[in-house]
Amino acid sequence: MFTLGKQYDKEYKEYVVKLIVEEGRKITDVAYELGLSASTLGKWVKKHRKEKLQGDQSQEYITPSEYESIKKAHKKELEKLQEENEIL
């Protein structure tokens, strides 16, 4: 009897790929942490890079480091606006 592997939705794949591509984490480490095959993640990364070259990139999900960067920028902007408000 032949069984297919588990299917993952596009959003999950994008999130996992961003952990590897944008945060510089090792495929083997991420695969171990998530209980996935390193070869499967390698295929996801390869597909992501191919799509990125073609300009087909979604920005729906962000990695923890992207979140922290956005959070810092918003905090800095808030402090600037509060200072301007105090001056007025």
C-alpha cells in the first residue's frame, strides 16, 4: 500500500522557508526542530528561490526577526511623535 506524505499549506511552507532564507538558519536544524525531512525543506527553499527570481513573492507572514525590526521602527516613530507633541 502506497501512502502520501503529509501535506502542508502554502503559508506554513513560506514561514519555514523564511526561517532558513532570511534568518540564515540551517536546513538541518529547522528540519529537526519541526520534525520534517531536510530534503523536503531543501525542495521548499529551492522552489522559493526560483519564485523569488521570477518576482512571485508573498509578504503575508513575517519571521520573528522581521517582526522585531518592524516593532523597533514603530517604537522609534512613536517616541519621535510623542516628543514633537510635547514640544507643541
